[in-house]
Amino acid sequence: MDQQKKIRPLSPHLQVYKLPLNAVASIVHRITGVILSVGLLLFVGSLLAISVGEDVYITMQNLMNHALGIVILWLFIYALFFHLCHGVRHLIWDAGNGFEREHMDRNVYIELIASVILTVAGFFLL
């Protein structure tokens, strides 16, 4: 009985198991969806600050001009563009294309690069 226990393979641990690139992109897509939801709450908060009065608006502007506010803005814009690029990839899948393994991995890299380029371009255009 002890001999059989030694021969049987063990299930991979989370530390050992490597997720496929497509699965990582799917998880990041869900995370960016949460970031977008929180970012929209901040956007609504800034609109409320504008409607309340000048003092509240200036306070909101000071918070957004702080280093942490700028990082949050960058994350929000990146999440927006990553979510958009991943959505385009799902549209390609809906058309019945891109299900081969090499296409899936290539498309993940394309959406990562495209989302970074769109984020940087968006900040230079603003």
C-alpha cells in the first residue's frame, strides 16, 4: 500500500502549476473590469464635486494632481484600453477565428502591446 502511494502522481500546487497565457489574460480582464467600476465611481464623485461648489472642486483637483491620483488615473485609462482590446479579441472569437493555440498566445501579446500603446497615446493627446 505504501508503494502505491509513492508511485501515484500528485496534483500540481498553485505554486507549481503555470496558468496558460490565455487564462492570465482572462483574469486580468476581470480585474480591469473591477478597476473600471471603481474608476467610474471616482468619476461620478468628481462630477458631484463640480456640482457642489468651487471649494470641493479645488479639493478634488488637488487630490487628482497628487502622485497617487495620477497613478489611479493611469490605471483607469490602462484598464479601459485593455478591456477594450480584450473585447475586440472576443469579437474575433465570436466570428469563429483565433482558436488555435499559437493564435491565442499571439493575440494576448497583441492586446497587451496595443493597450499600452493606446494608453501612452491617450496621455500624449490629452
